[in-house]
Amino acid sequence: MATNLKGTDVVVIGLGAAGGVAVLPLAQAGIDVIGLEAGGVVTRRDFAPDEIRNNVRGWPFLSSHKTNQEAPTFRATASAAAVRGGHPMMNAVGGTSMHYWAQHWRLNPWDFKVVSETKRRYGANRIPKGSTVEDWPFGYDEIEPYYDKIEYELGVSGQAGNINGTIDARGNPFEGPRKRAYPMPPLRWTAFHEKMAAAATRLGWHPFPGPAAINSRSYQNRSGCMYHGFCNTGGCHVEAKNSTAVTTIPRAQATGKLKVVTGATVTEINVDSQGLASGVTYVMNGETFFQPAKVVLVASFTYENSRLLLLSKSTAYPKGLSNNHGQVGRHYFSHHQGAPVTALFPFDIKAWYGLPAQGVAVDNFADDNFDHASYDFIGGCNLWAMSDRRPISASGMNTLGLAPNWGSQWKQFIRENADRTHSSYNQKTTLPYEDNFLDLDPTVKDPLGLPVIRITGEFKDNERKIAQFSQDKMEQWYREAGAIQVTRGPVGGAMGASTHAYGGTRMGDNPETNVVNRWGMSHEVPNLGVLGGSVMGTSGARNPTHTMQALAWRTADHIAKEWKNIVKG
Amino acid sequence: MDAPKIISRRALLRGVGVAGAAAVAAPAGLLVSTSDAGAAPAAAQTSAGAAAGRQVYQHLTASEAELLEAMVDRLIPADALGPGAKDAGVLTYIDRALGSALASSRAAYTAGLAALDRYASASRGQGFLALNARDRDSVLMDVESGTVTPGIFTGNSTQFFSMVLGHTRQGMFGDPFYGGNKDFIGWDLLRYPGVRTTVTAADQKSLEADQLKPNHRSAYDNEMFVKATARNDAHDQDHNGDGHGH
Ligand SMILES: Cc1cc2nc3c(=O)[nH]c(=O)nc-3n(C[C@H](O)[C@H](O)[C@H](O)COP(=O)(O)OP(=O)(O)OC[C@H]3O[C@@H](n4cnc5c(N)ncnc54)[C@H](O)[C@@H]3O)c2cc1C
């Protein structure tokens, strides 16, 4: 029997990157919010620069419990057997924004208009076969004020490339116009970054420093980055990484309107007799509670967003909540960030200190920034040369056929070369397809007995061609900078569980093909909203979190403004 | 949780880390908080073990330890370039982890080490320990490539090999807090200048000018950091978190 709790205005499921943002505008509007978070609280004292704990053992006591226990299964196609994969996300207040890399990109204008822009420039037959991609229900201009909001409220460092149409050659000339500069200058470059930038310029490209949700100097009374080298999958010991745990969440709590409940795992979203969301059921220490709410916001990361909806079956929604059109789980894709390229240089890169959000980007080959008339794909890749090196991972470097993997010869090799390689993965445009989707696994269950998500998905021709193309460009860049050996990884097969996972509850005007409307609210359940990558219908060629957070703020703003209309229903 | 009062890692290494030296009967409570597996004494040395001049491990049996030591000594040998895995305390790292984070690998060690010895006898006429360095290497190459006599290894010898190699690198290049990388041997080998909590632009410049001196500090020499605990360590999964996550 569930214990009934006192009702609230809004319940947010998950206080990660997306949910942790939405609570602030709601609380500031005077709305009572309860944030239910499956994880606990971690602080800067938990963030030791310890590679074994953070990287080798994957955050033993901070994250792995829930996400690992419910790690999705995956298979390339519906005829293949699904296998269990990993799940690198965090369970804690702040969610994965605690230990993510914090590259903080806006999407480019093209990403919102992939279909219409492709048809206009190249013809309808250039939309890849089987893709279910749609234009977003709005363009870049609509989301720009929210990008700006996130950049200033959380703190994003970077170099503007286009302020109100005026191009600044130090920034990305291809970015959409922004109203103002970033609130902080970009993270510093090392000598290697300078070398890569010079090489890009010689090739006629436009290198610029990437944007980061990391303080390049002190901001909002928090420190600037210390560049200590343990940012990858590690939290920040000086709170220079602008996780929601140190920005929006405490500010929302300070209003007195946000109550954070930790250790609360939501298992179902409940509905009333009219088919409206009535609240959520959660489990804490083996006990079950029912938390009534006037509005429910699901912000539990892409897999759990779809899973919670699919698990919440009722008479009104027999196939799962908000799934009477059969769209929950559809239009799923894992961002193609594989197909790595690794280079060996004849000099030390001096990359022991620094972070993956610090580096040189090139956008010339992303989106529709170049003419695709002579190519057989649409979209592209963002090239990115960052800093990321730690001793154990350095010792595992590919010896490129120049030495064995152990013994005295290896020792000699690693002594010389541990700091001489550089790898890049390059974010690539990834599209949704008819036969890539999420559903509930028929056999694999989590410890509560609930089925886990099953991913059915593979990268298709368009993604694989971009991968090949991006490897060509990356190799060209490395060689220009002096690389003496370059190797490439495979161009992509099955889609495993990803840190960049999109779709499942896509946003769009058409309820036949989308779960949520342009505001992020369910087409079928007017007082249910969804936050995170699950609402995004395109990926662009860059990391997703900035867009998720801009959308989360926008949804929360909408709820605050339309409160009377939304709760009266 | 509050950080227990910790004696500096270096003091600890000086005190108990000298393999083969007389045992220091270190009262565990003095060294570290009770639940703190990571910072447990370098090895629980009994007076019997000390009398025999040999380190006694918590989880590995004496014969497993001998075989494993001989194996890691070939993976990262002491040579003209400097000390190797044995000197760095890689065995201590693995032994300790087998009781916590790597507990699920315990059986694979027992089976794999026995199989290694059997394969050496079957193919080279002598147990692994009786072989000279060159023959040990050639046995290990077979184990690595999976070209061993069928039936000797349960499952796949390559898997066993890469497991031991992976753990050897963790012990060699991980934070000394976990029992390996003694005297920062591993970090010096890679020319890694060490764990720092602040790296200024000037530090980076001096690194680029080859002038940044290794600082030889464990992350946990910084009092601010909460240490991994035994209880939590046990939930660990041994996976490479460096995969494809950004
Ligand atoms: C190593 C790494 C590096 C990354 N680097 C970048 C980067 O550089 N740039 C970028 O843009 N993105 C990056 N990402 C991706 C980024 O972390 C995600 O896009 C972002 O965190 C997703 O936000 P979210 O709120 O949907 O999920 P999360 O931030 O994961 O938050 C979800 C929260 O919901 C909670 N939760 C889940 N289920 C339930 C439930 N049933 N009940 C209650 N609570 C629940 C979780 O505990 C968690 O706190 C990275 C990810 C990883 C793992």
C-alpha cells in the first residue's frame, strides 16, 4: 500500500541537467515544486582526482546503482538478440551534470530545419530513406533567448562568433546569431591547441575555442577552472563546473518553493478518471509513496523517460501514458560519436592537465555549412581537438603496431609516447529512422522487477558516410599539425546505450508523430511535460545538454505563464 | 560523511611498504578509519610471513601470489629503464582489490594462474616459476594470443591475460592510495608530473618547457577529499569508464 502524501503544484522526476534547470523558473514564479531524485547528494569533497574511482571503476558508490541496474539492452535490428550494455549516467542531485564534460553547445539554425532546408537546397530525395526526421516546430530564433538564459544563469564560457549578424573571426562564424557575448571568455588553450588552430587556419578552416559550462574565471562567487585533468567523469572540487547541483537547484531551494527529496525512485506516473496526471508513485527504502501533483514533469534521462511512460499503463492509456498514438519510444537515436581517429605526434602534447571542454573546434564540415551537392549524405561533423589524459588511460594507448603491449619494449614505448597521442571522436549528425526505437525488454528486469528499456537501433548509411568523411577531415587536420601516424576506428554499427540519447518522446506539432507539443507538454495528457533529450528530434553535430536545458527552461516558463490553463483541465 | 584523520600516504609507504623488510605490526585503526579498504595497510603482514621473509596477502594464496608476481614481473619488468610492476606493489593492489572492487574476478585468478602453470608444464616441460625470463615470455605470448593447448584454460586464455594486464596497469599507474604505484614508480615511468588540485597557466607553461617537477602526491594527501570506502567499493564494476561517453 502506498502512503499518500500531501499534494503539490509540480512534481519533477529527476534533478539532473534538465530537471535541475526547470525547478528554478517554476520556483521563482511562486509555484510549489517537489523534486524527486533517485540518487543522493554529493559534494565537492567527494570529487577526488582519482582515476581508479572515477574512470576505471565508474563512480562506485555515487552513480552506478540505479542506472547500472536498469541499463538498457540493445540490438542492431529487430531480428537480432538484445544484449545488456552499460549506462554511464549519474544518480545524484545534479544528475549527470555533476561529472559530464560540460561542452556546452547551441545547435545551429540548420538543425531545426533539416527537412525543409534539405528540400530547398538539394531536393526531397536527399532525405535519407527510412528517416522519420521532421523540422522542429520552431526555429533557432525561438530558442535563442533560452540559450542566452542558460549561458548567463548557469555560466558558460566561450567566444562568440556571431552577435546579431556581425561575425567575429575569433568565434564560430557558422553559429546562429546571438544577442550578446558569452558571460565569460573561453577556457585557455595550451601550446598544442595553438598548434592545431594554426594547422586548421593553414587548411583554410575556421578554428575557435569550444564553449563550456565551466567557469574560465570566477563567476557567481564560484571559482574558475583549475585544469587539474580529472574533469572527464569526475565532479569539480572547486565547483567551477556549472552543474545544476551548484547553480539552479540551490537557487530554487533558496526561494523556499523547491523541496528536494533524495533516494526516491519513481516507478509510475498515475492518472485520474479523466486521464490527467494525478501524481507519481515512488519507492524509498522499500516503502511506497504516492505524491499527488497538479503537473508532472518527467526529467529522468531519455531511457527512463520512455520507460516511465511505458510502465504507466491505465484504462485511459492501455499502451502506456501518453502513448495512445503509439509514439512513445519512436524516433530514437544514439548520437553518432564513435568512429574515432587517433594520431601519434613526434613531440609531447603536454596534455596531462586540462579538460575535454577545453580545445579547438572546427565547424566548417558540420550541418549544412558546406555544399553537399557532390556528397551522398546530409549533415556533417564538428571537429574537436581537446585535452584529456590520465595515467591509466594513457598507459592503455594503442601502440599502433610500433611496440608490443607489454614487456621491456612496451615500457620504452610508453615512456616516450604516453603523452604523444591525441584522439578525437567528432560529433556527427544522426537522424531518426522508422526501425530504430525503444521498447520494454520482454525478459530483462531491474531489481524492482520492472522491465528495462530495449534499444533497437543501428547507424544507417547517412551516419556511416558522415563518419568516413569526418575521419578524412580529422586525419587531414592531424597530419597538417605534424602527426606521424593516424589510425581510425570502425564507422559504426549497432546503437548502444548512449550519453547522448535522443527521441522516444519527440516534440512536434503533429500528435500522430510526436509525443509532446512545441512546449514540451504531452499532446494527450495536458498536465504532463517531458524534459531532456527525449524530446529532441535532431542531434546536430554537437553535444545536447545546452539545448535540453534551454528547452527545460522554456517548458517551465510556459507552465508558469499558462498555469491557470494547464491546471484547470 | 567526514574524512577520518589520515596519516599521510607517504608516511604509510615508508612505514609498511618495504617488501621483504621486517614486518611492521601496524594497528589498522591507527592508520585508517575502519571501513576504509582503499587505505588499509599496504599488506597484512603476519609475523609468520615476515619470518619467512615473504609478504603475506589477504586474498591470494602463497602459490597464487608467487605465480602472479612472476607474471606481472614480465608484463612490466624491472630493466635498464627502471623498476617494474613488482617493485610498484602491483600485487598488493590486485590482492586488496580482490577483496572489494575486483571480487568478481577472484575465481578467474585462481583458475587462470593454475592454468598458466599447467600450460607451462605441458608445453615447456617445467612449471612457470622454473622457466627463465625468455621462456616465461613465450608462454605469456601464447596465453595472450590464445594459442594454448585446448582444455587447459577454462574459457579463453586471452581473456585471462588481458584481465591481468589491465589490473597490472591499474596497480602500476593508479593512485598509490590503492596499494600500487609505490614511490610513484608508475607515474615517473610515464613522465606524469602528478596529481595537483590547481594547475595555473604558468604551471602549464613550465610543463611545456619540461620544467614541471613531479610532485609525488596521492589525491588523498589532500585532506579535503572523502575516501572511497570498503562498503561502497564492493559494488564496484571493473569496467573502463573511458569508453564512448561524453
Ligand atoms: C561522461 C559524460 C560526459 C558528458 N559530456 C557532455 C558534454 O560535454 N556536453 C553535453 O552537452 N553533454 C554531455 N554529456 C551528456 C549529459 O550528461 C546529458 O545530456 C545530460 O546530463 C542529460 O540530462 P538529463 O537531465 O536528461 O539526465 P541526467 O542529467 O542524467 O539526470 C537524470 C536524473 O534523473 C534521476 N532519475 C532517473 N530515474 C529516476 C526515477 N525513476 N526516479 C527519480 N529520479 C530518477 C537520475 O538519478 C538523475 O539524477 C555527458 C555525459 C556523460 C556521462
